[in-house]
Amino acid sequence: MEELEPTITAQVLLLTPEGYQRLHEELEHLTVIKRAEIAERLRDSKQHGEFSEDNSELDEVKFEQAMVENRIADLKGIFATAQQLDPATISTERVGIGTFVTVRDDDRRISFEVRIVTSVEANPDEDLVSNESPMGTALFGKKVGEIAEFNAPVGRIKYKVEKIRA
């Protein structure tokens, strides 16, 4: 009897409820509003006979249309494997996806909180740190009291995990 090859299954992409909602709203905006805006701009150009080879405005609209369609495809791909984290199931024993982590930088004498998320949700301006980033990788799996060390553009950084919450 012939051995069957194992099938490759898509890896589940864990998203926080907030991240899932934010991405869903972006997809809705792009498919409902942006597509309609671009279609209207293309119709206007066609009605005014602006479909010449030297029309830079038309080129810009077509470029924007391609960007929007690519992002829509990206978001649909994300949702094909996405699963929302249930906050009730997030362990606070160790740093993981979805956890809020308070860290202390003893060198600068500051403490601050970040949330560990997957790369599609990462946003440093909102303290959403990717689990794939140097900081996220260093923190991942740590317990309260442990030290996370990683290289950053400013040099070697050490953070002590002070608190983990869901």
C-alpha cells in the first residue's frame, strides 16, 4: 500500500478581537467605499475623453485601484486563516499573543506596557508589538521577573517583565 503524504494545512493566524475588528472595518471600507470612489473617478475620466496615453491622472487612479485591490486580497487572505483570540483563554503565566506586558527598563528608569500581537496587527505607535520583532521575540514566553534582552538600533536593551495581563 502506498504511503500518503501529509497534507499541509494553513497556519492559524491569531488576532486580538480589536485587531480583527480593525482589519474587518478596513476591508469593509476598501470594498464598499474606496472601490466605488475609484470606479467613479474612472467613469469621470472616460466621460471626459481623458483616456489618452499621456494621462497621468488616469495612471494615478489605475495605480490606486491596483493598490486597493492588492490590499483587499491581502485582507481576504488574512481572514481565510484568522482566528480571534478569546480574552478568557489568554494565559497570564507567560508572555504570549494577546497579552499586555508591563516591562521595566532599569537603565532609563521607566516602565511601560505593550501588547504582543501577530505581525499583521503590529503598530508601534499604539504599543502593539509583533511577536516576530526583536522585542516581541525576546519577551515571548517570559514570566514575571524574567529579563528579556534584544538588539535594537540604539544598542542592546534589557527589559524586566513586571506584569502580564490578558
